[in-house]
Amino acid sequence: MKEESGRDSESKKAYVLDTNALLLGFRGVKNLYTTEEAIKEVKYDELQVARLEAMLTSGALKIARPTTEAMEKIKKSAGNQLHRLSQADLTILAAAIDLTKTHEEVIIVTDDYAIQQLATKLLLSFTPLKHRGIRKTR
């Protein structure tokens, strides 16, 4: 999909937020996505739930529903590390794969090392929030 001229480079990027990014309130950029499974994990206090609902209602955060093909690719690529990934983790990675079809750059926002490891293996970009990201892959 070709972008219209005049759009800034930020509109060509998509950010996929894992549960931790949602809990920390990551925002301030365009094209934020997450999955229903990650949203279900945000249930700790009323403020976090209210903030998440406001982002969804305003359209600042969109729900990505990964395809079966992307989910299968993630599970196959995870191999013997599959047990380290929750269902929410799997859907975040699969959503990132799907979004590469419509965005020039897709960045997973996560501090989760298991997600970072598999993202690296799949040549997906990520950015950590609070912790230093992985330094080498296993």
C-alpha cells in the first residue's frame, strides 16, 4: 500500500503494544495497535482500565486480530521456546507480522525478552520500555 504524499514518516509506522506497554501507558505516537489477549491481561486497577478504554474509544489504540497464518508462523518459529510465550505474546508477534503488509515499519513495544528473542529471529523490530533490550539471541 502506497502512502499519500505529504504524510509524515510516523504515519508509515505501526507500534504493537504488549501488556506491559499498555500498563505503562505508552502513547504519544500514531498507529498504536494491540490485541484482545493483551487487553484481557490489563485488569489491575480502575485507572489503567479507564485509560485503556479511553484510548480504544478515541481510536488512539486499535485492536489487531492476527490471521491464522501469522499465528501458525509464530508457533512454528518459536520451536522449543513456545512454552515461554503466553497467548497474548503470540498474538502480539502475529499482529506485527500481519501489520508488515500495510505499514513500512512495524515496531513491537515490549520489555519481554521472549518476545524480543522471537521478534529478532523473525526480523521484526522492537523497542524496550523500562529495561535494556536483549543483547544477543539464543
